[in-house]
Amino acid sequence: MKIGVVGCGAVGSYYGAKLCRDGHETHFLLRSDYEVVKRRGVAIRSDEGDFTIRPKAAASPEQIGPCDLVFVAIKSTANSELPRLLPPLLGERTVIVSLQNGLGSEEAIARIAGEERVLGGLCFVCLNRVEPGVIHHIAHGQITLGEFKRWPEPRTHDVASAIRHAGIPCKVTADLMRARWEKLVWNIPFNGLGVASSAGYEAVVSGVFQKAFFGKCLTTDDLLADRRWYQLVRELMSEVIVAANAQGLTLEFEVADKMIELTQTMRAYKASTVLDFEAGRSIELQSIFLEPLRLAEAANVPVPRLRALCNILTSLTA
């Protein structure tokens, strides 16, 4: 296939590199890393084996042209760029897979390209971009793939097969929205508390930001090792599960146990939202936190921990 990768940070570069190594014609749409990737490719450092690939580097979507498959891995904060980036990549049968976090990504893509083209992919992976063109893969990597507003189709399984052939664990879900909420069970506490912890425990509990205090962001192992933070992680997970079920989805509370167990294998990991916050970049406040909060409260689900967390994140990012 001819594959385009829009958003070549850690996630887009890692999965794009795997598919490129498997023999697909893979185009990376790049901004700041363009010169580096064009000159020396993309290096993946991983306990599973280091490798370097040479994708076709492009500075504009027009340089790439229509693709068979497009992965959208930009941060949702940059979705205003999609009307400019996506149309030149569209052919008659182009399939677009959103690898973005949170809620609303498929809707944003569908408004530009049409619902019939859109799939969603949920990535459970531990990795960081450590320098231009260099990705450190720490753990995991599974993609859960689903159709937007439709049951899985033959093409869904074709794309999943191509992903698996590239050495990426991939499963197909019949309910993409349920899968998105399941990932929020992890994203909301670990991305959210990772950032909010810099304001202190009392501020996170009360939802009131004290400007006099500003500390370090906690890693996943910090959050699990401290009894108070661990309890907040659990309470947020429970609120997200209840909110998901209020949307007509079916999430079991055992999902929280599974997420905790997987997180324990990550050691001292800083989630992507934490890295963005520390670097002074915009965080995905709307898609990961505020939209789930809106839907929960619209369904009359009490989510005091999520509300307080959103208050602190809004104050910190202001």
C-alpha cells in the first residue's frame, strides 16, 4: 500500500516506521523534523530490537498525493489544520485511520473526508520522541481498530492484517466508541494527574489552584506508589467507567484492574500530556478531559474527581 502518516511525533513515527520496514511505500508528512528525517531517516530504539527506516519525507501533503491508507497522528489541538492537510491525500478509495487520543477525532476527520472513509485506532503503547527522528519504544504497542459509526467491514480486517504483518499487535473492535472510553480509563488519570500533580495533592482534590505552589509532574510509578495519588487514580477510573456506561456502553469495573496492572510494567513513564505540558506545548484538554466531562454531566453522572481535575488542568494551561 501507499501509506501517508500525518503527525510524525512518537506515535505516528513508530507505527509508520514499522509499516515502512514491512515494505509499504510510506510517506511521512513532517514539519520541524523534515531535514533530519530526509537526511538520515527515522531510528526506533526498543528492547524488541533497534532499527532505522528511510521513509519518503514530505514537507507538504501535495508532495505525497493520494494514498491508499492515511494515519492521522497529530495532536487533537492541531485539528484545525486537517482541512488543509487531508484533501491532497484523498483518492477514490482512501481509508483514514485516526490514532488520536480522546473523543471527537473521527468526527473531525469525517467532516472533511466523509464518514465512509474513517476508522479509529486506539494505541496502547509506551514511547517517547527523544530527539528529531529518534523514537524510544518502552513497552506495549497494541492498536485496537474500529469503523466509525459502522460494524467492521472486510477492509477493517484487511488493514488490521497489514498492521499485524508489520509486527504490531492489532485487534478489531465492533464498538469503536466503547474502545475510546476504555482508553480514557487510562488516559484521564495518568495523563491528567501527571500534569495536575505539579499543583499539589490538595489542589487536585479541591479543584482550586494555588499559584504559590508549583512542583514537579509525577510519573506513572510515582502515582501508583503513593497511597493518596493511587486512590485518586482509582476514583477517576471508576468515574470514567460509570460515565461510559451512562452513554449506553458496557465497561466492566475490572477494566481498571487491567489498566493498573499494565501501568505497573511501564516503570517511571511520563505520559504524552505530561511531556507536552513540561515543554510548554498545548495539551489535549478538550478531547481527553473536557468532552468526557461534558458527556458525563449531560447524563447526570456525578463525577466530582473529574470536575476537580478539569478545573486544575484548565488553570494550569491558562
